[in-house]
Amino acid sequence: MFKRPRGTRDFLADEMSKRRTAEQILRATFESFGYKEIGTPTFENLDLVTAKSGEDIVEHLYCFKDKGGRDIALRPELTAPVMRLYVNELQRTPKPVKLYYFGNCFRYERPQSGRYREFWQAGIELIGTDRAEGEAEVIAVAFDVLKNLGLKDFELHIGHIGILRKILEESSVPENEQNSILNTIDKGDGEELEGLLHRLGVMEEDREKLLKILELRGQEKEVLPGAYRILEGSKALEELKRFEMILDLLKVFDVEFTVNLGIARGLDYYTGMVFEIYANRLGAEKQICGGGTYSLVETFGGEDTPSCGFAFGFDRLLLALELEKKGVQVECKTRFFVVPTDQKLLKDAMKISVIVRKIGPCEIDLMGRKLKKAMAYASNHEIPFVFIVGEEELRRGMVILKNMGTGEQREVEIARLTMDR
RNA sequence: GCCGCGAUAGUUUAGUGGUUAGAAUCGGGGACUGUGGAUCCCCUGACCCGGGUUCGAUUCCCGGUCGCGGCCCCA
């Protein structure tokens, strides 16, 4: 007996069918906004991954030396490969560049609910514009995905790291220190954060500002006036105005959201708007989507270009759907089943199946079963139509077509099979 | 990396320090010879792996593996 490697899954037919259906909805949504699919390798050079996420993540990677001694990593996410592809191939294409991807990723993590070692991500990257309408569109695409999938119980939280960075900048905190502060914010440890701010010599006034801003969470109307008050006279005010502009545009798309200025996403490359989507029923791993405005092109050797994007955790998305309703619909793809009344008519039945297959997916009994058992098979598999090939009908060039839903049956002319319907 | 719970046919499970390890369901066949998930009958099929305790371990103990939930992490 061979077992699956830890944290991997087999997908049976029904599940695979659901996954494909959901995948189609994601693709259609991305394409409805004009994003084009791209593909990148399943493995990349290790340094691509560490360039984006640091040396420490090697712990969480599937990586190895290949036979040529190269350090290789199975991709742990898709933003870095897409950025590499952009820098390699697309820097000179008309802006904005609108890309989407769907693919499996690998992380060496302890598996738990909604977390696997091989998992699927789907997302978009909008490269080359830093306008509010671009940022708003990116959020709208994510929201549309959920609407089109029929997911109901989720929360979309939007924040803005630009505001936080500006406050720190005013307090003369250098960028790398900003990053460690944002990291600490992301962890949600208030004491550690205060300690860190002290150590870095952030002035009392700015510290208060920051902490107050981080607490702001709720409906736009309730939160924004407070934010304006806190940031009065600050350089961060400009960022706040920009944030408001994005939120304002989101109303055009009928996107429902919660303002949450405490989102830091803990990543050094985020520069402006950031958002996360949570499926409340999922438990510990409830974040199904994350994204924002970032600056990464330079990291991969390109000319600094503003970008914005997000990634969905596809597996979690399906889990959330499954918990909410019946999930995604599964139906039998086979339309027709052909069965002879006697084994000596097998060849005739096979010939008919060849003809019928031109009309739609068609199966034929492969077990040498008697009519009754074959009918039971078709019935069990919810195949809607059965062709019964009988000796007497065959002599007249006819075959019986039975509708398994209604139980009705009639004779049809074999010669006309592909013409009817 | 850490904590808790678990592991018996494909699936859901019962049970035991010495048993032919029981059932349901699924699968295959038959009763049914030209018509459906019914009924009845037959068949196939299981104690996660390694070590220890013991005359004897599927059962008790330890370790591993895998699963579930959580912590850390989450690009």
C-alpha cells in the first residue's frame, strides 16, 4: 500500500467536477474585466523565491538541488513568478498589463483545516497604473468572484498601509524599521508594538496617532471622520484622501466592505491599499483572499512600476462554499448509454454508440451485463437516455430510445440518429 | 517547531489480551431467459507501521506515520 505524501490530496470525480466548475467561474470573472491568463513553471530557481520573501522562508519551502547543482524550489505562491515573467517579457507592452493565474503551489507547513502542502491559488495582477480606479477595480474583481460563486458569509476588510507608512515617515522612521513595525502590527501583539515604537524613538504624538488609526474598524461613515481628525495636519492626510477615493469608487461596483486600518499584511512590499477577505465559517484558516498595492517589479530587476493584485486560496474558497450550501453542483456528463439485449448484438450496439457519440457523451456496457443490470448501471449513474439495441428492431433499422427520467421510450431510426434532436 | 484527539474491509463502524474480528454500505455474480435505485441469496474485502511487555498483542506501553482540531507561521 502506498500512501499519499502528507498534506496532499486525491480528488475523486465528483470533487474534481466541483473544482472545475468553480475554476471556470473564477476564470470567467477575471476575463470579464479583461485579465489574461498566463502560466509559469511549477518550480523556479530558489533565489527568485527568497528575493521576494527572504532567506527565512526556505524552512517553509519544498526545495532541492537538481542534478546540475542548481537550487530549485517548488513555487510557494504565484506573485513572484508573475513579476519575473513581467520583467522578462512584458515591460514594454502597453499599460496597464492585466494578468491572471491559476495554479498549484507548495509549502512545507503543518497541515490543518484549510491548509495543505499542495494547494491552489488563483489571482490577478494589475501592473503599470497607480490610480485609484485600478485599485478599486482589483477589489471589485475579488468581490465579483465571490458574488458569482454564490458565497454569502464573508467579510471584505480594506486598509491602507500608505497611511501607516506616512505616519512613521513623519516620525523619521527609516523604511526597514517601518517594515518591522508593520510586521509587528500584523501579528497583533499590542505590547510588543508599543515596545518597538519606544525603542525606535517614535515620538509620543505619532505613536498615539498610529495606535489610534490601527484601531479604526467599521463602516466607512463611522470610521473616516475619526481618521481625518486623528491625522489633521499630518502628511498622511493625503494618503487618507486617496483611500477615501478608492472606497468611493467601490460603491459604483456595489462592493460591500469594512474599513480596517489595522491591516498591515506584514509584507515589506505593500505600499498602499491592502485588503483581506475572511470566510467566517472556516475557523483558524479563514482568510480566503489577500492583496493590495505593492512595489515588487524593482525587486526582480525591472523598472519601478506600481502594481496591485490579489490571490485567492482556491481550496479554502471551496471549503467555505461547501460549508455554506451544497457547494458546487455536480452532474453526470454522460448523456447516453447503449446496451444490447443480447451479447450477440454487442458489435451492433458498439456501432450505434459510435454514431450516438457524435450527438453527445455516450457510454456502452463493458461488463457483459444483462439488460436489467445494465439498465441499473445507467440509472445509478443518472444517465438520462438509454439506447436499447434489440434484434427485432435492428432488423427494421430501428433502436429503442428510453428516457430514464420519465420512463417513456420510443423507437428511432438508426439512420436518422445524428439528424434528430 | 509545539499541544490535544484519533487510526479495524473501498466507505461508515461494532468488538476483543487467546474470537472463524461482527455489521451496514459499496463492489462482483445469481434468482431475473428483452427494460431501472426494490427484495432475497452467494462471493470478494480490514485490525496503519516498527519496537516492547506477554506463553500469546488487533487489543496494553513506547516511538513513527497519517488524519482531525488548535498554537506558531501564513509570502
